[in-house]
Amino acid sequence: MIMRKLIFIIALLNIAFVSFSQVSLPYMNMDSWIQRDIKESRIIGGEVKTLYEVGKPCVTKEAAPWVRGDSPWETSSIYANVVGISKVSSTVFPEKRGNGYCARLETRLEEVYALGFIHITALATGSLFVGHLIEPIRNINSPMAKMVQGVPFTHKIKALKFDYKAKTGGKRIKASALKKDDVEGPNNAEICVFLQKRWNEDGKLKSKRIATAYIRIEKSTDWVNGYELKLHYGDITKEPYYKEYMSLNYQGYPLYGLNDKGENVPIDEVGWGDENDNPTHIIIRFSSGYGGAYVGAVGDCLWIDNIEFVM
């Protein structure tokens, strides 16, 4: 009888371990990609450009917003339609690695020539994040307000594990529309994870920061496999690793999310969570640069593969 009870307990523990260890999001291995072939407007050349999204493999050939399926992943590659002119900006690409693929996030300078003499430039960093973009992009104002950041998630994880490679440290610039300026300091790639507890108040989106993980990659490196980015729970402002960019409501990178009316509004982080708080959402962001919209180093790249949660 005792032996049977022990076997039963061990079996339950094994079941619990298996289910607990299988917490994941779809397409974390970066092996599945959607190809979107979009023809730009004739006034800017009329070429067919390709956007890539992480998700169930398919090919689309229309100038239309991406209809989301079961993928929680979004990229900084965009389809824009401004006053009837269709334009594509590609910054994230699948790249062959071993028997599968990885994601290459690349900072690029988009240049547009209209009517043969109007020259417009815009810098775009390569980013991969959970959430989605509101397409088509209609203007260049408040670019962060076009990003819905985070997806529902209720688990407390220990770390985010992934493989990465980086080409970083380039000279930063800020380029938007007709203006281009130098920016102080070398470029770094950036990776962050936030666990948030969100709720609505009169159309406003409030949250507590349950956990934080943040790293800036300062030096180029070949593949680092199985890197674990540890999450720190609670108020981290007194910790030795704390940096300003880890703060609540960091102005250099404002966060937006959907309220209960379906509107994309700023996320107001009202405080740090404690051990009694459970998350409702997770934010994950990989980026080839930092410093806000239109800032980065042309040609710098971050490669990402084999993402998983450490419980």
C-alpha cells in the first residue's frame, strides 16, 4: 500500500512538472515565417517589397494590414499608407541557421524618392516583440502609439532563455522625414521582459510592474547559446544593477496597450508589485538599437533564436 502511494505521488509530480515546464508562446523557435509581398505606390517607384512576420507559414500578395492568426509576435517591419501612398519598411528577416531559422533584426535607413526629386529618409531599428502594430501606419507622429505591447500571461517565470548574436556599437543618428542628426554615444542592442498586472480605470490603462529583466548588449559577439535573462521581482530601484531605463513609465520608451474599449492608450505603471500580485500580461522586446523612435546605428544587427521560458 505504501509503495502504491509513493508511485501515485511520483506520477502526480511528474505530471505537474511536465505541464509546468511546457509554459510557452507559439513560434518561439523562430522557424515559422509569413511572407507578405506588397507593391508600393507608383509615385515612389512601384516596386514589390517583402515583409516578414513570425507565424504560420504562408505567402500573401496584397497591400493590406496583416490579419493576425495565432502568433503573439510582431516585428518593426511595417506597411504604411499615407494619403493614399503605399510604402513598406523591412527591418526583421528570417535567416537560415542550422536546420531551421533565426530572426535577424537590422537597423536600416529607409530612403524614399518621390517624383524624382523629393528625398525623404527615416531610420528604423529592427525589433521583435509580443503584441501587434496598428496597420496601416498613417503618419510618423507618435510612433510608439502605433504599437500594442504585451499579451495576456499569468505565469511567474524565472528567466527568458534564448540564443543571440550581435553586431553593435555603431555610430548613432536620428533620422526622420527631411532631418538627420548625430546622436551621442555608441549603439547597443536591447532586450527586455516585463511582467505586468493590468486593469482599467475609466478608459485609462493602469498596471503594476511585477517583474523586470533588462539588458543592453554593448559589444559585438558571435552566437551565445542558451543565455538566461533573469527576471527580478518587486521594486528594483535600490538594487546595484538598476538603471534609469528600467524605471516605471520610462519616457524614452513609452508603453501602449488596449483598454477595455479596444483603444490603444498609454500604460500607466502606478507602482511595483509584491509577492501577492500575479501578472496578467507579459512584454518581451528584442531590438537592434535603443534611444527611441528614429534613433540607431545603420547596419547594426541582433540575431535571436530558440526563445523559451525558464520556470
